[in-house]
Amino acid sequence: MKNIINRILVSLLALTISVSCYAAKKEDGSEIQPDVLFPRIEMHTNMGVITVELDRYKAPITVNNFLRYIDKRLFDNTVFHRIVANFVVQGGGYGLEYQSKPDFGEIFNESGNGLKNDAYTIAMARQADPHSANRQFYFNLADNDSLNPGRNWGYTVFGTVTSGSEVLDAMGAVETHYLPLLRLPNAPVEPLVLEKVVLLPPL
């Protein structure tokens, strides 16, 4: 009888551990359209709509992380805070009043995945630490080879714009100024708002 009880307890413990591991795994974004290698999203901005195809095959950690923010609507009503003509349009980290938005933590740098910082790709912004990206992203407005990995870590590209490149071109041409609040030298004078991000149905 004692052996039977012990076996039951071991089985229950194993089941509990299994369920816990499964639940933890399901919080990384991998459960969102799990069988889709190239999820598609629409970014609705106050200057137009940008459609992006994400590359989960080459950047699974980054795409899963990005989908978490979309699923929780954490990109809605944020601003593009950094505009550098012929270089990048960056956003995702600040609210309408330039308040910092919460994040899920830092993710592993996947810049060695073979995707390049070419014009009209989307990539993760980060600090000097190569593994410090969390929620801020940017669009390349040109072929930015300096952002690709070489002897040092690069910046992770994880998708390509499929429509709306003209919206990005217009964003890249807006007037910018220095924003003392965040010590930003390239903030748009008139706010560029990411109103919402929509995950499109699989093809």
C-alpha cells in the first residue's frame, strides 16, 4: 500500500512539474499563432498603415517576444520617439506623454541569424549590452550595414515591411528637435503615434 501511495505521489509531482514547465513556456509568445513561421502584423499610425512580415524561422526568440507585446496591446498608443533621416525610425518604448512603458525583460541577441539591416526591415533597438533589447524596435530607412554583426554583436533584424514603405519615408522626413525630458536629440516636433498593432490571420 505504501509503495502505491509513493508511486501516486511521484506521478502527481511529475505532473505538477510538467504543467508548470508548460505554463511557463506559454508565456514567451511561442503560443501565439504557434504554427506560423511568418506572422503578419499591421501597425496603424497617425501617418498611415505599415504591414510587416515577421520571420520566426530566423529570429524565433525576438518574434515571440514581439508578439507578446502585440497580444497584450502594449504597443498601442505609443510614440516613435527617434527619427533620423535616411537612417531609422524608432519606437515602441514610450507612451503618449513620453513615459517609459513596462517590459517583459531582456532577450537574447539573434543578430547572427543572417538577416541584414537593409532598407524597410524591422529590428530590435538595444543598449551597449548586446543582450539588452526588450520592447523598443526600429525600421531601417536605408541599407545600414553598420548595424549588422561583424567582429561585434549587431542589431537583430526580425522582419520586413511588405507595404507602407511610403509611410516610413514620410516619417523619416518630419521635423525633429531636442527633447530635454529624455535628452533625445532626434524627437519629432509633432508626435508620431503608433495607435495600434494588429496581428493578421495566417495566410
